[in-house]
Amino acid sequence: MKTFDTVAIVDWSGGNDTGTRPRKDAIWLGITRDGTDAEPQYIRNRIEAEAILTDLIATETAANRRLFIGLDFPFAYPSGFARALTGTDDPFAVWEWLADHVSDSPKANNRFEVAGQINRALGNGIGPFWGNGRPNHDVPGLPRTKHGYHNPFPDRRAVEEHAKGSFTCWQLSGAGAVGGQVITGLPVLHRLRQSFPGLIATWPFEPLDKPVALVEIWPGLINPIVKRTQTQGGIRDAHQVRLLARAVARLHPGALAAMLDVDAPVEGWIMGLGHEDKLMAAADDILHPPPLRDDCFALPAGVDWTPVDEALALLQDRLHPVVGTETLPLDRARGRILAADVTAKRANPPLPNTAVDGYGFAHASLTDGNQTLPLIPGRAAAGMAFEGTVPPGHAIRILTGAALPRGVDTVILQEDVTASDTAIAFRPGIKPGANTRKAGEDVKEGDTILRQGRRLTPADLALLSATGNIDLTVHTPLRVAVLSTGDELVEPGATAAAGQIFDANRPMLLGLVEQFGFTPIDLGRVPDDRETLRATLDRGAQQADVILTSGGASAGDEDHVSALLNEAGAMSQWRIAVKPGRPLALGLWNGTPVFGLPGNPVAALVCTLIFARPAMGLLSGQGWRHPQGFQVPAAFSKSKKPGRREYLRARVTDGQAEVFKSEGSGRISGLSWADGLVELPDGAATISPGDPVTYIPFASFL
């Protein structure tokens, strides 16, 4: 399902102009464009609303943005009404009939008169509509109440039997009346369709294959989230349209497709009914970035072999965070990635204080030859401030961490003092301000202390606590699903037939994901069966933010990962000039990025560290991380041909980098033997013992 660039949600009203001051029970418009929420827009009447929607459609289609317009009133009446009124079951015939008969202006409309006309024609003047809202004015054929009322049609549509809190569309006035919204809203939708022929599709009556979709969707589906948000104040209708626009915009493409895949009757349907949990999760105040574009992995035209640096630059340019944000208390935030800069709420130290146990005084009290000071009663200790003032020419007992009392700017170590109960004496030479700390000399209030993208360490928690930070905005953990493909694979410990091997990649990749600080999701082992792989990728896209596969990433008959990503229309095979590695299948599956790694464990590890790890850093909100390399002497000899960057399994012994005895990609033991990689340049190189080489420890990738 292709997602929408812009989502607009309209809370409609059947009443008259509501004035210039924003208020409830008016028309409200919420818009989320390219993942960014706009402020809810108050619209005072339907004439203004129609003009605004017309401009919105024109603007979005001109910008080649796909537009979703959701409205909160029924798009059709219960079964039988359309045929009785127009001679056909086509709901659009009702839209046209109402557009021909309803007159509307900011101050008045004829909805009650139109309802009475329909009642006289179809229900002997006693139904299906009821609820005359004209004070002191009877409308022929329209009962004021349900007394003596008879409805020749069902009271509700089939969908409304399943919609909690729904009201009948036949009621035109009183609490819960939606009939006026329908009678006044459908003519507007008809005129929009007429104004933009061929550009608008209406769900669920038409396939959504046009640039603009008109969809019936009710804010009541996310009522718990709206109620919680309303505690912050503001107008409920404004919260509803903002949150529902956000929810639809954030929906996973698979979830959106499931909500739209209904076998709806001619009465229509309510999008999202039965999927309230997914809508509420998407509407929550946890912030979610926009989805990745389908072409985010596309290589420039004419590119065949891609140098490593170009591949990394493309990934860095095309990717962005795909995880949301949440607020966590300090004691639950270790290891999480900051989603916003953090500033000090309090200086550290908050007050001038002493760094040692000793005695405090004003340095100006000292005179030449006079290094004896009388002690005043009391003392200053950490957490027990001295409330008085130390007079000039006097000293006070003071303990490490204590705030400096008024009148004190210098502290002398107790070891440098001769003390009695009433006085201290010491040698000349102490400098002003000795053994004291200034307020804010470590961190000033308002200083930025930690930057967005930092993974929080225990030391960071100490700094955050000391500066008064309690609640932190962090990214939700990146969920990384891992699956292995191939008929030749069996689980470790199982009986392996001739030609079969144990699956080494999956435990390795799951362990790497956990070491990186992400959440691993084990999708298991998938045979060379395309439909099984399709179902597993579907499951991975629902459960994870990123999928790592190993095997099947090339272009052979059994390379089903590449084949399915090609089928989905969002795949690019990067032939990277790297050894070991080369084929790397990159694509989107239901909007979820997929890294198709080589099946060889050594190549899978190298490609994960060099390409997938920095990419996952971006996707997780951590930002792009360059692994730290070090120049060390080589303890090996090698002659390298030009054309590919090479990564050798290596470890440092006695300050020199030695490499594994074999470069064979099937030598898994070399992965365990090594504690890092030696990186050799793209061009030709001759390495002799003692020559400097770039060594990247595995720890640099964490």
C-alpha cells in the first residue's frame, strides 16, 4: 500500500457560522504533511471549509503529494435509502441529489426542509428523518421527536452496529445528532469530486488509485488518547483532528492496507474500525518520523561497482530515524539514545563550596605576619549549610562539599593548621580562593550537557542527576529482525544431512544486534521457498524497524530475498567494491528497510559492521557513527591488487597487528580469533612488517 504524503482530518459541523473565536462544535482541520503536524485549524463555517479543502487539494496535487482527506460523518445511508431516493444503489447518486437540493450559507441552510421533503416522498411524512430543530417553526413531514415516528429503512448501517457510541444518521437535532452533518457534508464532497475530475477516489466505493482519497474515519476510534491529551487543556475537537491526522500519517503501510482492505457494502464503512489499537499507538504523543521513501536505496543511473566510501555516503544521505520517541525517568534511561539535547536545570556545583576538610575565612582578613584567626562557633558541612556570616578576621570549621558560608572565600587544609578549640594558626603563603570550587565551574545552569543522539552511559546518568534532570526524551529502541535463508541450513544441534550446514549467521547477527544496543527479534530460518519467505518478511515488517537477512541476496535462481524485494518494487542490489562481500541487497518491505547480507559468515559480519551498523545508527536516532581506527605497525606481509577495499580479520599483539592465517571467507574460526579488522585501501598496496596499517577494533563498532 502506497502511503500518503499529506493527511487531513476534518471534524465537520452541521450548524451555522460560529464566529471568529475558536470554539468547540465547529469545523476543525488537522494536517500532517511529510511527518510534521500542523497546528489544528479552526474553520468557522462550511463555506470557508469547502474553499480551504479546494485549495488544499489543488496545492497538494500540484506538488505531487498524495493526499488523504478523512471526514467524520457517514458517506452513505442505511440499505435501501439510495434506491428509494434516486432509483439506484449508487451512493454517489445520493451525493448528487443532495447537492441539487441543499442550499447553504454561513448563517442558514435548508437541511430540515430537505429532510421533510424526503420524508413526505418516502415515509408518508413520518420518517426516516426526525428531529426538527427549527424553534417555533414546524417543517412539514419532519417530526420534532420520535413520537409517532416510523422509519421504512434500517435505523443504522451495518458498520454502526460494530461502532461503539455511534448515532443514527436519521436524527437531525438534539444530543448526538449527526444527520445534519451528513446532509450538509455530502454536497460538499460531491462538488469537490466535480471540481477535480479524475483526481479523487472515494473509499470504500472506489479503489484508491488517484492522487486524492476521500475516506470516512471517526476520531472516536482514538478516544482514549484524545481524553488523555485533553488534560493538557485546549479544545477537544482540535486535539481530535491533530491526533487522528498524525495517526493515519504514521501508520505502517501494512497496517494502512489492512484497514483499507474491507468488503464493504454500499452503505460504506469506517476506516480503522477493528484496528483501534494500531491507530491509538500511532496517534500517541510518542513522535514518529516519516517513513523512508521507496527509492531510498536506488543507485544513481549508470552506477555498477560502488566504492565503499560512495556506498557509505549514499546510506548516510538517504536514511533518517525510523523510531519514535518517548519520555523515560532517569533510572530507566541507561543505554537509550537521546532524542533531544539536554540542558542543565541546575548548576554544578549549585553554590560555591569547599573541596577539602579544613577551615574557611576571608583571604582579605590575613595581614602580614598575622596568620592566626579566632574560630567562631559551629561548622559548615555538606547538606548542613551554616546560616550565619563569618565575620572578617575569623574562621569556621568546614567539611568537604559544604557550601561556603557568607564571609568565606578561601579554605585551608586541616593538615596545614594548628588548631585549638578557639583559634587556628598556619604558615603564610595560602592563595585567595584556595581549595574552593566556584558555583557552576563544572556546569552552568542552562548549559547543554548532552547532545541528541548520545547513548546514555552510567556516567551520563550521574551528570543528569547532578544537574536536576529527571525525565528524558529518548528514542524508542530500534528493533532489528534477523532471519537466515537456505535449504542447506539446519539448527545447531539438529541432525545435519549430507550437504547441510549449521546456521552460523543467525546467532552471530542476533548477538551483534544486542551488542549494538538494539532489540533483536529472531525470525528463524527460512527454506528456499518464496511464499514462506514472503510471510516471514511480512511478520518481520510488523514486528521490527529493520530486517537483516543472510543468503539469497544475489541474482541466482534461489536468491529469493532479491527476487521478492524486486517484486515489491523497492530493491537495489549494490555491488560494492569490498572484500569480503560485494553483493548487498537493499530494499523496503512494507516500508521496513531490509539489508540482504551475503550468506558467507565472514562476509556477513564484515558487511554488517561496515555498512549495516552505521545505517542502523541513523535509523535508531543515534546518528552516523564512523568507527575509530588506529595506526599500528603491521606484523604481516601482503601484496594487494587495486579495485577493492579489503578487510582482514586481525588482532593486536605486542602493539602490532597480525592477521588471520587465511583470507578464505569460509574460515569462521578467524572471526573468533580476531578482535578487530585491518582495513586496506581501495588502491594497490604492498604491506611489509612494520608498515603502518589501519586497525579497527570490534569495540569501535559498538
